Amino acid sequence: MTFGSPPPRPSPARPRRRGALAPTLVILGVLVVVVLILAQVWTEVLWYQQLGFGNVIRTEWGTRAILFALGFLVMGGAVWWSLNFGYRSRPVYAPSTQEQANLDQYREAIEPLRRLVMIVGPAVLGLFAGAAASQQWQTVQLWLHGGEVGKTDPQYGIDLGFYLFTLPGLRFVVSFLMAVVVLSGIGALATQYLYGGLRVGGQRGGAPRTTKAARVQLSVIAAVLMLLIAASYWLDRFSILTKTGRKFAGASFTDVHAVIPSKAILAGIAIFVAVMFIVTAIRGNWRLPAIGVGLMVVAAVAVGGVYPAVVQRFQVQPNQQDAEAEFIGRNIDATLDAYDLQDVEKTEYDAEVTAEAGALRSDADTTASIRLLDPQIVSPSFKQLEQIRAFYDFPDSLSVDRYEIDGESRDTVIAVRELSLEGLDAQQRNWTNDTTVYTHGYGVVAAYGNTTAGRGAPAFWEQGIPSQGQMGEYEPRIYFSPKAPLYSIVGAPEGAEPWELDYPADDSEGAVNSTFPTQDVSAGPSIGNPLNKLLYALKFGSEQILFSDRVTSDSQILYERDPRDRVQKVAPYLTLDGRAYPAVVDKKVVWIVDGYTTSDQYPYSEPRSLDDATTDSLTETSETVQALQPKTANYIRNSVKATVDAYDGSVTLYAWDAEDPILKAWDSVFPSTLQPLSEIKGSLMSHLRYPEDLFKVQRALLARYHVTNAGQFFSGNDFWANPNDPTSSVAVPQPPYYLTLRMPDQDEASFSLMSSFIPTGTNARNVLTGYLAVDAEAGNEDGKPSEDYGKMRLLELPRDSTVPGPGQVNNNFVADPDVSNELNILGRGDSQVVRGNLLTLPMGGGLLYVQPVYVQARSGTTFPLLQRVLVAFGDDIGFADTLDGALDQVFGGDSGADAGDAGTDPDAGTPPTEEPTEEPTDGATPEPTAPPTDTGTDTTARADLDRALQQAKEAIADSQSALARNDFAAYGEAQQRLDQAVQAALEAEARLDE
């Protein structure tokens, strides 16, 4: 016997303490995600609140959230119910068949994941459905807030508000529910088949192929689907009024007499089939719904396809013009109304093509206002002469406006001197400079549109830094502009040393600085507290925001600084014009943006692709001016005029067309965001203008819809087209042009927007068939636009017109020997000839063409200077140093009116030159000698021509050298020698031709 100690009992295992690392990491991860989300979400809220449009983002996000939740719940809930019902109602004992034996392995494989699949699957589908539903927030809001229009459609007599607001909402709901039912049905079929409720293979003893539960589930889903199909067919009866046909939009004869009735029949059949499925759910007989589905398919082919085709082939086509006349008339009326073209004033214009002396006497106002500066070409001249420093910039396409100068309204080419950080040297680029020093542009530059200064440079009436001229005092600092930096931080404590650069100066220690008064003016969200610093540092990826001493409690952060972007964010329902243009109003620089409300649901109206209709030679070459966003519309209104303050970024939306039903609906969605028309001051009204993109869309429609006779419209023999821009290398239409002109039925000239038409067709002649102008001037009264604003006048030329179109005029210019020779001489060597916009004006009883001709260097420092003007009237051509001189050439030596550059000296501003000497002194290039006396021999004339061309080449080289040194005096002297050499060459060439 052993008395040893018993073995120790094992102590109970102590539970392991969980480490704190994992929960800490999870919490930190959640916090990081939350902060990152806040950096994108809360900063947006701050931005909207600072602008005073907080209700916009609340309404949009709230609507999106509700639709997302509804979409998620409906889709996810329906699919989850379908899967779970199929599983719960599975047969306890599936029949012992080979089919079920084969399915056993799949059931066993999926069983471990079944619960996860039945939760994750519906959730994923719900997420996609919710995201899709949230995209329709505008459709739903218009449905909820849209009202009656006061006009009815010609087919059913229903108010157009049903089509603009209700029908899109109903179609969205029906299509969404169809997707839900189809996916739920697929889930039910798969589940019932997998677990034996539905059997495909043969059965023993005639056993049914479905269990009662499976039959009820599938029958109910099929019945609901049939009801939704019936609803879709029924809505098709209304949607067909907006369909696009081969010749016209809207329901045609066949649609009205065959397709619409067939849709109603198919809707009835679908309801009948739905009833059959309900009967099957109760009685268990699948034969009736099977017959119903077969009947529906046959009816869809016979009633929905064959019958309309028969009507079209045997009833319509033999008499198509007469049969479709009523419906073409509906299309014409609806299109003119939807695009606001019903009041176009048409005038037969039998244009003269023979120029006679004094023909422009009655068009003196228009003649004096003809614009010589091409805003698409002279931007480099603005940059070279007024950019001042490389970090300032001008857009590549300038704006045309009108200002009252010395009591007279003058067409003006104007631009803002914007800040562009790309102009800084690499050594200057750092966070401090980019964000806190170079924060704004400075001032505007304006030049007369109808004349030039010495050497063909723009005649500036507002220029320089600080601004000098006739504009008067205004706030010159430009914090908000298209080229502004991504973000800037402005403001500092009162009394702090200013560090925001205004402009370089010889005094003030080389620069004049300022501080944005954030204590008094709000231009961006405050970034003074630690949370906002953190969020914006994450938003822009700049840790310097957290640690810079220049980010103080008084700092504000400016971003989303493009005027169009700011307007688009506060008015997401608008389609914005492709150009934001500046104006000086009440001592402030503001950007003016035109906003459009559009729809593609206007019955019988012709749809147009907005980007195609607004693409032209300007949008193809400019980075500043854009075509409208890609979308199709058959209704458009310029319903909103928006302004963006270039100093503080404030956005103001004015309800320009308060009668627009779509704008009324959005005003209900976003109350208090629109200012009434009565709030527009006369000082702002004088700079509002008829928008370019709307005019482009309207002119594209008028190319066909100037024809209002249904029979003539059907034949299409009088359709027009907008001419291609002859100065562009790309075959795209001419842009419309702003200019002051007087139409034949007007008492006086007015600021207008114009375009022209030529016959359509690939082999058509390039002659003018029409000329369209709209009164673009809104007036200058508080809250009251001019009565003539928006009035369209269409001149219709005779069908056998011989008035040259832009293409023919361009060809005449190029083919004219005198013009061609001089252009070749001007373009020799390092010089390049640039021909400006080809303007068309109804003057002298006909149509006058005016085109400025610029010369610039081919390389190095290049900017265009106006050197010549081309004029054409009929087949007569003028080509001179000034427009006034060119007009006199065309009209028998005296046009009868003075142009804007009448009495100006093309060589003004250049220093006098010494008399030419036989030998050059001090290495100077010799002056061109006077043309030698005609010896009567070709040899002498040829030698004189060669000598003059050599002197012209040397003068061009001297010009480029002077420009490179920024020596404008030497440049002017070289240009004068160039003119003398060109004149000598022309005279020598004339002697050669004798």
C-alpha cells in the first residue's frame, strides 16, 4: 500500500481575456470612415448654407434618401419574401425521381450558405434598385409638384401637365415594379424548383408538377406582372404622342387609327390573362393562363404589329400626304409652341445684289456700329497688351456686350483679367503662394467693337492696373471666375499685414496687397475651427490647411469658383448656357448665366439633341464656350437669369419666365430660391441678352419649321440649313453673332443676335434663303424687359435667290486677284493672315458681308492686329485698310454712311519715319523706296516687285524682333515700312499686268 500524495486535480480553465487592440482598431476604423464621409458630405452642407441655398441640398438629398429607401425595401423585400416563401412552402417529402436525386447534391451544397444567400441576395438587389430609384428624384419631384399647363393635347384633350409631370412618374413606377416582379418571379422559380415545389420532368401516377403553395406563389406573381404589362400598354397610348417618326414627331395616321387601339386591346388581354392566373391560383388549372398567354402573343403580333403595318401599307402610303396632313399640322403647331417660335415675324425680302452709290444712307446707325473686333480672335491681343503679368489671363473667346459711353450705347468686347496659377514659374509654385497669396484676378478690360487703335490694335476704353478708363469705379478683385484655382483661403485678423496680391507695382515695395474682409463679407465657408480645418484638409488632400499660420479664425475657404458650376449646384434642374459672360453692374463685376428648363415629353413636338444643335465652329475650337450638355429635348425655355458676384461668389436666380410651368413646379420644390423678375434692376437689365444656345436650338428648328403648310412640309422641298463656317477647317455651322443692326421693318438699330440659312442638301447651292435676327436687348428699366426683347424677325429670300451665301462669299474673296495677291503678300515670311468672323447684315436693300482681316506672327510672340477689312455686296468686293474705305469701294466711291472707323488713320500711334536713303545707316533696314517710274519694260517692274517683297520680308523680321523685345515703337515703325513695301509691290505687280 502506498501512501503517496494523490495527483493534483486540474484547475478549471480560466477564460482568456480579450485584448483591447481589436475593438480599438474597429472603433478607429469607424471613426476614420465617418470623418472621411463628413469631409465630403458636411463640407457640401457648409457650402450650400454659406450661399443661402441650404434647402436645395436638404430637399435633393432627402428625396434621394427616401427613394433609395423605398427602392431598397420594395426590391429587397419582394425578393426576400419570394425566396423565403418558396423555401418555407417546400414539400416535406419530394417525389423520388431522378430529377430530384440530381437536385439533392445542389441542395446539400447550398444549405450551409442558404440563410446568407437569402439575406445578401435581396440586399444586393435592393442596393442597386435603391440607387436606380434615387436617380429619378427630379422625375418624382416634378410629379408631386407639377400642375396644369392650361393647354391640351390634340388627341385626347388632356392638359399638357399630365405629359410633362405625371406620365414620366407613372412610367417610372410601372417600369420599376415590373423589374421587381420579374426578379421576384425568377427567385420564386429557382427556389421552388430547387426544393421540389416545381418539377419539370415526368411524374409518376399523374401527380401535379407544382405544389399548391408553388402554384399560388407563381400564379400571383404572374398575375401582378400581367397587370403591370397592361398598365404599360395603357400608358403607351399616351407616350406615343412623343415618339419620333421618319418625317415628323408625334402620333401619325397609323398610330392614331391602328397602334393606339391595338395598345388598348393588348392592355385588355393582359388584364384577362391576369385573371386567368388568379383562377389558376384557386383552381389549379394551368391550361387557362397558358391559353391566355398564347392569345396575348398572337394578339401582340397580329394586332400590335401586322394590323398597323397593313394600315400603313394599304391605307396610308397610297395617300400619305393627305392622310398625314392633320398630324403634320399638329407637329408644326406643337413644335413652334414648345420652342417659343409661334410669334416669328416673317418678311419677304427681295434682296438687291447690285451695289449703288449712297445705298447705306438709310442704314447709318447700323453702318456706324458694324463690329470689327472678332471676340474669338483678339484674345491674344488682349493678353499681350493688357495681361500685365503671366499669372493673369483672359479667356480664349471674349464676350460682346454694350455699354453707355458718353451718352451713347456702344458695342463692346469685354473680358475679365482672371487669375491663372499656370502662369506662375515653378519656383513660385508652393502651397502658400497658390492658396493664400495668388487668390484673385484683377479688373476688366473693354474695347470698342467698331473701331481700332493704331496699328490695328483694339481701342481700349477700360484698361490697365489699376483700372483706368470710362467704366467708373467698381470692385476690381475677381475671386470667382472660370479659371480660378481649385481653392483659396482668404481673410486674416484685423490689423494683420496683407498678403493677398492685388497687382505688381513699382511703388509699394513692388506689390500692392490686400486682405479679403471676412469680418464683413462672406464668400466661402469658415475654416477657422479645428473640425472644419480637418474636414477641408481631407477634402482637398492638403495637410497644410491644418498647420499653416495663415489659416486663422477669420479665414474663409473659397471653392467651386466657376460661375456655371455654382449656378448648376444651386439649381440642379437647369440646363445652363455654354457661356458665362461678365458685366460691370452697380460698381461690381458679375457673371451672367442663362438657365433653361427642358423636357422631352411635349406631345407632338420635334425632339432635338441639344448638344448637336449647339455645336458650331466656336464650341469646336474654344475651351471657354461649350455646347449644351448631351440630352434630347422637345421643349425649352430660358426661364432663369442667374448672376454670380465675382467678388463674393453670391448667386442670385431670377425667374425670367415666370409663366413656364416647369419653373413653377421647381419653385414649389425649392421655395424662396428664385427672385421675381421685378427684383432685376435696370443697371443689370441693360446687360441681359438673348442667350446664344437657345437661339442655336431655335434656328435649327426654324430651318424646317419656317414651313407651316402641311403639304409643303411633307414634300420637304423648302427646307433650309445653317451654313458651315467658311473660316473653319471643320465642317460645322457658323455660330450666331451679336451685333447692332436694323432689320428692314425696324425704325432704329438694336443689339441683336443673327444667323443665316442656305438650302439643304449635299449638292445645294450656297446661296442665302433666309436671315434670322432676334432682338437681344432686354432694356434698362427696373423689373421690366423691353417689349421687343426676344422678338424674332425672319427675312425669307426668293426661292430663286442669287444672293451669295457665306461659302460663295468666301470663295469670291479668295478668288479675287487683288485680294488674293495682297493676302499672299501679307502672309509672306513670318507673318500669318487670320480672317475673322464673316458678318452678314441686311443693309442697302440687300445683304452686306463684312470680314476683318488680321495679321500676326507665325511663331514667338504672336497676337493679331487688324490690318484690312473685306466687304462684299452681291458680287462686288471691297478690300481696304478700314471698313469705311472698303464700303466706299463697294458702293461706287461713297457708301452714304460712315463706319465706326471713319476718319481714323490706320498708322496712328506710330512715330514718323525718316525719308528713305540710298544706303542704310547704322545697320538699319532701308526704307522702301518710292515706286520707280514705269519704264514700260517687264524687267524693271519685276525688279521693283522683287525689291519690294524683300523689303517687306525684312520689315516683317524687324517687326517680330521688336515684339520679342516688347518695343512697340520699333514695332510700329517696322509695320509702317511693311505697309509701304506692300504698296510698292502692288503697284509693281499692276505694271506687270499692263
